Amino acid sequence: MTLYADLHRHLGGSVVPRILWRYFQRQNPDLAHRFPEYSEFEEFYTRPRNTLDEYLELHTLVESVQTAQTLPYFIYRLLRGAYIFENLAYLELRYTPYLRTSEKLSQSERIEQMAEIVEIVGRASQVPEYPIVTSQILCMHSRLPYEVNRAIVDLAAQHREYVCAVDLAGGDAHVAERLDEFVQLYQYARSLNIKTTGHLYETSNGCYPELLPYLMRIGHGIQIPLQYPELLPEVAKCQQCLEVCPTTYLQTGTLEDLQQLKIVFDRCFEAGVDIAICTDNAGLHNVRLPFEYENLLTLDIIDFEQLEACQNAAFRHAFAWPYEQPPASLLTGLLQSDRPEAVAAR
């Protein structure tokens, strides 16, 4: 069995349409009434949107039902699907903990409740029958107050047993008016030795070179090879990996055709910039990681050698993968050690 790593998957966008619809039918009368038939809900949930902001509104639908009480329900089903259908060995789940707290509480009370959310996600992610190595990336949010975002960074520092990094999400166009604030937050995170990634250079409205020096990985980053290829040598020098999520760019209207990604891969390989192929929102797209691979291969955007390089890069740049090699290399070494010639040489 070939085993994979997904470095960029949102907790909200990981719930497949059928699981979410069944939850509505059983537990949420209002949403059950709104979507009485599954086919109607699947068409609404998975259809492409015109803009990134319109696409991100779908996350609010899931966030509203991912509470302290329901998170174990959703995470168990997420891991079950990831293990059985995607052969994942490693998964980084990212989300904004504040948006899973109770809206009935004050801001300070919601900040306090975030620690409980992190612990719930951490415990729920430990499923013996689906032994995926998991870790959390806590997302600051471009539309949340500074106090909340700083508390998210502090939370990451306080719960390193569950959290491997911080991110900045919420729509890249909304970062501009608070750019200095987010630079300061990333500086603060790095001063605490917290690993960093960030939604950056996903769209033409989200290109902020001021943030690049503080990132260890770049969430999406496709506009760098597309519009700013002069930045690629520095990205390669800093060993910053791009987290490329192919289907997302069709769903958000960022790209018209996946063929446009060939420039991204070609220029990155030429410059020595690593790419990890990711899903972003596998449930929201109804496209799992092996199909992201297959689509890129079928369209001749990458070849099998390049695919293997991207798969290996995902493990190499994983923030919490506990081994020096990807699982395929570990398995090969184990099998070779059991061969008669290997045993005789011991």
C-alpha cells in the first residue's frame, strides 16, 4: 500500500457531503428542512463559486455545527475516510478554534474555550483503528480581532502536543488593511519557535511579499510562479514548500482550467522549489487526494516522477511527521530486512 501525506486540509471543508447531510437530517431540523433531498444538497455544496470570498462562505455552514459536542463525530468519520479511501499516513488539520466556540459567550470567554476545542480535536484524532499521524494547524483569521489572533498564537505555543503550526486564513484580500498587524503576529509566532504557514499568493489579490520571510511553508502560493517568478530563487533558498491544492482553484474561480497549473509545476521544478499536492477541502470538493494526483497525471500537468517528488516533499516538509523518511521508504527497508540475504548478513 502506498501511503500519502496531506499538509493542507481544513477541518470545516473535510466533511464529505453525505456525512454532513445525514447529520442535518438527524440533528438539525432547520438545515434538514432547507435541504430535504441529498442530491439537492450535494449540488449546492460542491458546485464551483465565482470568487474566493463566495467560496469561503460555505465554511460558515459547517463551522456552525462543528461544536465542542459534535467535533468527535465529524473527526472520526473524517479519519475513517482518509485512512480507508485515501491511504493517508499523515494529516495536518487546520481550523480556527475561535469559530468552534459558543457564540453565546463573550469574546474573552470564547478565547478561554479555545483550549477546550484544541484538546477535543486532539483526543478525537487519536483513533486506534485508523492509525494516521495527525497534528493541528491553528488558523488566525483575517476578519478576527487582533486580540483573538494573538490568543490563537499563544494557544499554539501552549499545546504543542496537539499543535504543529499556525496559519492565516479567512480570505487573502482582507489582509491588506491589517498587513502590519499580521507581520507582527508572525514575528511573535516565530519568536515562540512556532512553525508557520499562511494562505498567501493564492489569488492575485493576496500577494504580500512582506509576509514571506516569516513563513516556513506557503499555503497555495501559485501566483508566485504564475505572476512573480522572480521570487522563486528566494523561495527555493529558504526551502519554502508550496501547498498546492488543484481543485480549489477551479472551485473558487481563481483558475479557469487545471492546465494553467502546468506553468506552476514546471517553473517550481526548474527553480528547485518543492510542491506538496494537497486537497484543501476534500469534502467540500468531493475530491480526495488520490484523485488530485490522478487529475494532474491525466492532464499531463506532471509525470509520475514529478508526482513521486511531490509526495516525498509532503513528508519532508511535514511539521510533525516523526520519521526521517516517508512510509514507503520505511516499508521498503522493513521488507528488505526480512529477505534471506539480508537475514544472512546480520
